Amino acid sequence: QVQLVESGGGSVQPGGSLRLSCAASGTISSRNTMAWYRQAPGQQRELVAIMIVGGIARSADSVKGRFTISRDNAKKTVYLQMNDLKFEDTAVYYCYAYVDKAYWGQGTQVTVSS
């Protein structure tokens, strides 16, 4: 079993920054894929950024150059550094991990407003 706990969400003005953290517990290693998804009201959940084995990272076109995914394997924690936040980044952000199956965190709200 794997548990994922997100933190770091909140409210920020456009152009601001936030860093999300996702702490994993259980049987998870650096070989397991971890990612961040988000879901805005009335929209489908979408992939924001993903990190696979070997530390290879990919991000959605909508956040490239603004968001960075990183991972501390010793702490079993994945981060999402979000810079230059825009109104359209407002969503609930979910941490994801794939071990023997898909695991999801409870989500953390990010609100970008003036």
C-alpha cells in the first residue's frame, strides 16, 4: 500500500509562485513513476508533469517553462514548483504514483486570483 499526502496549495496572485509537495509512504522507490495532475471545476483531470525512472521529466505544454517537477528519493517526496501562475492554473492538484497500481493523493487547492 502507498499513501500520498499533498501540501503547499493556497491562494496567490497572477505571476506568483507556489511549491507543492507530495510525501509518499509505503513501498515506493525511485523506479516508480510519480506525477502531478490537476482538475479545474467542470473539467477533466489532466496531467501537469510526470517523472519516470531515471529522473526523466515531462510537463504539459500549458505549463512548460513555468512549472518544474522534481523528486527527493530519500524523502520519497515529489515537488511541483509553480512560477508565473496564471488564472487558468486554478485547480485542485493531485499527486499520483504508480507502483502495483495507481495511487492518488487527496488533492490540494491552488487558486490564482487578483
